[in-house]
Amino acid sequence: MASEPIPKQPLKVIADSNALFIPLEFKIDIFTELSRLLNRNYELVLLSPVKRELETLTQKSSPKTRKNAKFALSLAEKLTCVKIQEKPNEPTDDTIIRIAKQWKTPVFTNDKQLKKKLRDISVPVIYLRQKSRLEIDG
């Protein structure tokens, strides 16, 4: 009797806060784009420090950024929120880098500095290309 194939686990993709601004700013459906780009099941993950960063932006920032952050938080309800053990005084970007490395999973961000740090340690980066589509590097 042949054994059943083991179902593939969805690929975890860590979302940075600015990735969740893309649908509002550029009118792009990030979920459809991620499906097209990855061509497999994926799970978009929001780390607890990123969620807290978005919550802070809804309180203490310019009106445009507040609007974007509120939209991003509503979008975040469709994501898997993962509570992360944080290190004292660790910046959110460093937490993202640490977890991406630990989980061996791509990060979805448009932050130039974060993209560079991730590429330097060979972590794949998903980002917006030409304000019209998502692309993956690495």
C-alpha cells in the first residue's frame, strides 16, 4: 500500500510594517501577488514587535502615516500574528532579521536598510518593484 504524500507546510513569509502599506499606496493586492510570485502555499506572518510598531504609528505620527498604519492594522487581521520573545532594546528590524534567519524564511519589506541587511546574510527578500508588482531577491 502506497503511503500518502506528506502535505507541504505553507512557506512562512515575515511581513515588515511598510509591506502592509503597499495595497493602500499602490493599489496592489499583496495576497494575489504573493501567490503569483511564490507559486505555493504561504502564510504571511506579522511578528508582535511589528504589530506594536503599527499600533504606535496610529497614535504618534503624521495624519497620512496614521491612516496608512490603521489600514495596515486592519489588513493585519488576515495575517498570522506571532508573539516573539524579544530581547531588551532590540530594534524591530533586528528582531525581523533574527527570526527570519532562525526560521529560514523570506521577509516582505520595502525598507532599503533592512533589505540590505537581509541580503548580506542570504535571507530572501520580497519587495515592491516598479510600483506595480512584487519581486523576490535571494
